[in-house]
Amino acid sequence: MSFKEYNQDQMELLPRSIHDYLEAGHLAKVIDQVVESVDIGCIEKRYSEQGCSAYNPRMLVKVFFYGYATGERSCRKLAYRLHSDLAYMYLAGHQEPDFRTLNRFRKDHRDLWPGLFGQIVRLCWEIGMVHVGTIALDGTKVKANASYRQTKTKEYLEKEMEKILRETERVDQEEDARYGEEVNPYETPKDLQDAEELMRRLQQAQEKLKSEGKKQINLTDTDAQTMRHSGQVPVPSYNGQIAVEESHGVIVAARMSTNSTDQGSIPELVEQVESHTGETPQRVLADSGFSSVHHLVYLEKKGVQGYIPDPMRESIQRGTKQNPAFHKSQFVYDAKKDSYRCPAGNELHYFKTDVYNGTRRYRTEQCPECVHQRECTQTILRTLSRSAQEELFDQRNQRLNSPEGKRIYQQRQGMVEPVFGHLKHNLKYRDLLLRGKTNVTGEFLLMCIGYNLQKIARYLRKAVPSPRNSLQPA
């Protein structure tokens, strides 16, 4: 058996460029092109002309983008990769900033990641990747970097503060008894130094509870909220929400919320899409968690068709709603007669309007004679209400129940849910490293940027070379 010559000590006459070690189309080379094409002036202007020269911020941005695109977000691991991984060496130009430099850079510029995210979405649009005719929305809970045991109520905070005050008074009395012998009266006793810091944190938490009207707060991350993950035990978390376009699955909008539900999120996501792409979506697909009057009214004013199921209707379809036969959705409204017909065939007529909100009320006098009275209502007469926005609900239901509407809504699952599957299962982004809403928003946007960069690299490898897919604006 003959073997190829193997000699690790062999010198090269003409050393190869580091560019030669990575093939064309490698993710690192794509990220290099992308970062060279975006404007990072907002970061550069924060540097001072005085003092020692700093690492080029464009290089540090490339390192973070590649790390988050491949599931590496620990600054210590990134620092190790910079002298052990060819892709990182290529992006850093053989420079090796330590983990403190990387961590400080990410922390100092956490508020600028949203702008870079928007620029990359715009770049995707310019090279022909993005089409926002239809966008799909979804949200996922991401565990905060905080323990549930540090989640405290207002009553607990008050008791702890009282305990610290009593301890402070006790130490003061002891110091008075020993004054002049062992303790300098101008120094804070060591026994109280930790107590003062804890008191400061408790006071800040108490003020936040009062200002935001919360019932409990986590002392480690005061912005995190207790949320339930798919039926699991509630833990301090954030709710990451995204909008994905229909063409190549690019994330065109993203936000991090402290609300465990998805209520109130559609306006911000749609406005992000408009800001990043200059286009208004024609259709918005979302699950029942986004269903609300506010969202439907907003989409109606924007001229956008909303495909957002009613949670009660979904509960009925799944068989989890108790006594579904007499839910309001089973009562048929007749616009010509301005009346409802109940499942038993009785007609509910209009009888009054609420002055404060314009809600119309309907009822029938035939309930006492109906064999389904106890199933239908807990009172003598069944009453239905019809709000001023009820027509929007009817239009939404008709849209979703039509064959075309069902076909359109089925696209949502394949558009948006694989994104969170990739981020949380493949890249292990199930929890957060940073704390505070501003920090975790930046971290979540770095995850989304990394996902989009993977999409760009895949698109460029498959696309036929043209001005529209060469990272140059058309």
C-alpha cells in the first residue's frame, strides 16, 4: 500500500492567501460582503480620536454576525474561534480581540443592532430576495437569564426592606457602644455594605413595580416577565415576535416583548416591514394569539387583509370549548333583519344600544320555553351583543372559511414556524445571555440577522449571477 506524502513540517515557497482557504460562496465571505456594503457610521462616530487605536468596528460586526449565524454567541468562545477557526481568522484578518473587548463592543452598541437589522432586510429587498405581498407572524417565548426563585412580590420586597432597616439599626447601636475603639465613624461598617446594595436594588424593584402596575418582579432581570412555555412551569422570559415574507423566508421585522401574549404587536411589525422595504403587505397571516379588535381595526385602516383566526372558533374546532353548540359563533346574524337566529331556531331581536360604546344588544322572549335553556344561558333570557366592529369579525371569518382563504392561511405554518425551529432547535437559542429589555432586544435581533445572512448565502449560491443578486443595489 502506497500513501501520499505527509509532512506537517513542509514549508510553502509562496504562502497562500487566507482567501484561498475558503471556497467561493462560503458564509464567511458572504458576511464579509454584506458588512462591507452596510453603513456603520452610527458605530464609528462613537469612537474617540484620542487614546490608543481601537479594533475596526466593521471587523467586530463581522465576527458577531458570523457567530450568531452559526450558533456561537459566547464572547469567550468567539475569542477562542479567532485563533482556531479559519472562517473567523478570515473575517478578523488574523486579529485576536479578547473576550472582554468583544463583550464590551456588544454591550456598548446594543441599541444600534435594530438599525443594522433594517439595513440587511433592505439589502435582501434590493437583491430581489424579498416580496412582502404576504407576511406571516409568530411569537415564541425565550427564557430570560434569571431564576424564577428571584421573582418576588410587592409584599416580599416590603418585608425584606423592613428586615434590612432593623439590621441597620441593630448594627448602629452596636457601633455606638464600641465607638472610638475599633471602628472609624467615617467608614461604612462592612456588615452594612452588602445590605446597602441590596436595599438599593429592592427600592429600584419596588419603584418599578409601582410605576408599571406589576404584581411581581424578578430581581435579577427586572424587565423579564413570568411566562409559560408550551404548558411547562412558568419561568422569567421574553416574547420574541417576527414577520417573515413569502418569497425566501426572510425575517423582515422583529421585536422583543415583555408581554406574554401577542396582543398589540401587529402595528409595530407591519410598520417595520414598511420602513425596511418601502412596501405595505397585502395580507397578514397570524395565529389566534394575535386576534383582537385593535389588530383588525388597524389592518382595515391600512387596507391589509388579516387572516387571523378567532381563538373561540379554534377552540370549538379542536373540541376543547365547553358547550360549543351554543357559543355566540353558532348564532347566525341576518343583516337585513338586524337579528340573530339561535341554534334552536329562535330569533333574537334588537332591543337596546349601550350609550358608552355603541354596542347593540339582542335577545328573545322564547328562552323559558326552549328545551336548551340551561345549556344556552345561566339567566332567564339569552342576550347577545354586537359591537361596532362586529362587521370586521364577520368579514374575517368569511375570508378564512372560503376555499381561497383556507389555502392562503395554510401557507403560514410553512413560512414562519420553521424560523423558530431553526433558531431554537438547530442553533440552541432557547434562552438569553443578556439581561434587560434593551440588551435582549439586541441579542434577539442578532439571532434574526444571523438567520437572514444564512438565507442570503443560500440565495446567492443558487441564483444565476445578475445585478439583482450580486449584493449591489439594482
